[in-house]
Amino acid sequence: MTVTQEGARTYEVRTYGCQMNVHDSERLSGLLENAGYVPVPDGETADVVVFNTCAVRENADNRLYGNLGHLRPAKTRNPRMQIAVGGCLAQKDQGEIVRKAPWVDVVFGTHNIGSLPVLLERARVAGEAQVELKESLEVFPSTLPTRRESPYAAWVAISVGCNNTCTFCIVPSLRGKEKDRRPGDVLAEVSTLVGQGVLEVTLLGQNVNTYGVEFGDRLAFGKLLRACGDIEGLERVRFTSPHPAAFTDDVIAAMAETPNVMHQLHMPLQSGSDRVLRAMRRSYRAERYLGIIERVRAAMPDAAISTDIIVGFPGETEDDFQQTLEVVRRSRFANAFTFQYSIRPGTPAATMDDQVPKEVVQERYERLVALQEESSWEENKKQVGRTLEVLVAEGEGRKDETTRRLSGRAPDNRLVHFAAGDETPRPGDMVTVEVTYAAPHHLVADGPLLGVRRTRAGDAWQVRQGRPAGQGSGVPLGMPTIGRPQPSAAATGGCSAH
């Protein structure tokens, strides 16, 4: 389909789930723009609406069909409109989506996101729905065109798929076995991003530290971290999410010894009870998990460690839950994404006996959250008085407009709200601040800025706004709406958190 910019069809991609889905959505946006579509203006309904779905979340299907129902009148009014559904729920439900929502035009899976523009055109010409789901990966997503959400921070997928069999998770059957990119391809992508102004990359995989299993190098992930340290202009490297069973000391050494690898670790725990971990088919035990944390902190005393925890897994007793609380106390997590277990059809856990009553799960969940809030606050209080270099972000602080602050991320990924001062920095610039206040989920630096470092990333952000990099440095507080997708409770605990 050939269209001019003036008459181009508009698109919108709606993303649910984990960081891998966010990354895939950047690819979907890139594919559509490469095919001549343009982003829909704010407040308008797009000609093409793409749902990139998640099958991990509770009631994911109800949410999808509810949203599809809301779009049906708009499609009736606009004969040019098309609706596409992709991602994990599409891979799982397949033809069921078109049966329940016959106004959907395209259904595609996790293995063939590159087919979207062709499928849309087929559906338009044929006048009927196109359903195409592959059982194995066609093309590694990182080879596809991309429209990245942020000019200063980027996801870089180093693998897709998962070789584990956790009983609560359906992801392996939807994403397939682990497929690894060659190190040279990963580093080439990172170098290209840095050349475009990106300062921070997050290496992404379902189990990021098993990278290398496909080409037979169990030390490949640590080597990749060190190689990222040789890329000039790359200031921050992060990764998510590692699996405790595969976490090795060479990775700790690479984190500690590579200057641009941040002292931040998000490592899912899921449960502190060995009995529950066995039932989950998590191939590590609580003491091994705690041992990793101990070694990380010995090598990097300033490391911020976060985790995922599931409360109320089938058969979990009060004693099992107490063991989880004990691991949380000993771990001193800076942050934890906590989830109440709920049945996911298609997983082994869904048919297990001894499903825990909802009211018991809720009560345990509230106790866990209270304990973690206390831990997060204590860990954040240790930051008061520290001087931090903060990467200014876009749209991070919900109250920034009323407080007249800007926001950004410290090296350990803590969220910092700071007073802008006379020289208002741009998203992508670096500021040096002193922390004056700590809350459980953020830090505040209300003193004067100790330094502002304008960066290539800030220049790239300014150019994206339609202004030459040398003109105007002001950022209208509260206005930016596009930025690096930060892990939320909905994202971090998703399919990358195994």
C-alpha cells in the first residue's frame, strides 16, 4: 500500500504486559510507519488500532474483549478503520478472538509480528479477517524497523522465549524455546542506538542471564555486559530479568567491574518457601537466593535490589508465607512487585489442589505489602544527603506540574523528583542533585541543582520536539507524554520476570 504523508492512515498501538511486549510494540510502530502509517493525533481515533496483548495478567481476555467492544461503534462509523490483535493472548486464543469479536480484521501471534502490515492489506483487499499464527519465530524482532518511545533510553532484546516450566506461567508455550541473538548483532544494535543519542540501554530477555544457551557459552551474558562497557558514549547499562537458578558469580563480577553497568538488580523471588518453590518448579531455594544477594552486596554495597513475589500460590500455608516474609526481611529490597496468585488457564497450577481462599490471599498480600513498604522506606532513607547524577526523564512524575519539579532516574534506577532551577534541563540531560527527602517509592531533591550536563540525548529529544538542538532548553512541566516505558507493577512482573 502506497500512501502520501498528507493522506496517510493513522495508527495506535495499545500495549499490555511486560517489557518484552513494550519492546515488541516499538517494532510494530516501526513496521507501520515503514509501511506509510502515521501516529494518530491525541484525542482522535486511529484508522488502525493494534492491541499487543498479555496472557499472564488476571482477566486479560475480559479486558481485551471489553476494549474491542468499545471500538465497535467507531469502526461502524469509519469504514477505513481496522483492528488488529497480537501478542501472547492472540497466540493462545487464536481463532477464538475472531469468533468472539468478528469485527476484528487481523490476528497475529508472538512469532510473526513482522507480518502485520501485509495482513492488514490482505484484510482490506479480501474484506475478511486474516488470522496468521506461527508456531516458531520467523524473524528475530530486533531486525525489524523500530519507532522507539524514547530518544535517550532503549530496550535491546538479546533473547526471546523461555526454557523453564514454571507451573504458574504460560509464557513458554506462547513465546517458544529460548532463541539467542549473536553477541555481535546485539552490540551492533547498541552502538547504533548510541550513535543516535541513546545514553542508556536495558538488555532484555525472558531469562536474560541464560543468554548463550543456544550457542553453547554459559558465560556469554557476563561477557556481553563487559563488552557493553567498551562502547564509547554508552553511559548506563541495565538488564531484566535474571533467573536465580542461572545467576553466576561471573555476572556479579561483570556488574561490579564494568563502569557503565548499573548497580541495580531486579531478580524475581516468587516465594521464600522451598516447598512452594518446588511446587512452582523454580529450580533454586531460598538460601541460594539469599546467597546471591549477599554476594551482590559484597561486591557492590550500594546495589539496589528489587524482586517479584506471588502470594497465595496453591497449597501455600501460613508457615510458607512466614518464610517468604523472612526472606523479604533479610533481603532488604529497595522495591518489590507483589501479586496475588490467580488461576491462569492452561498452566499446571490452575488445576492444583488446595487453591488458597481469596480472602486469605488478600490478607497475606496486605501484610507483605506493609512489610515491603517499611523496607523500601528504610532503604530510601539511606539515600538522604547523597549526591546523585540523575538522567532526566519524560513524564515520570505524576505531580511534577503542581510541585514544579522534574523527575529522573538515579544510577540505581530510583525515581528522583528534583527542583528544576534556572537552567531547566531537557529529558536526556544529566543533573547532579543532593537528596533531601525519602519516601517509600521515590526520592526528592529540593535543593539547588549542583550541576546540569547537556547531552546528545537531550539534543535528540529536542530535535524530536521539532526544535533545533541549539534553540530553547525549557521543558513545559507536566506536558511531555512520551518517554521510556518504566517498569510498573503490571510490567515488571510479567513474562520477563521468571
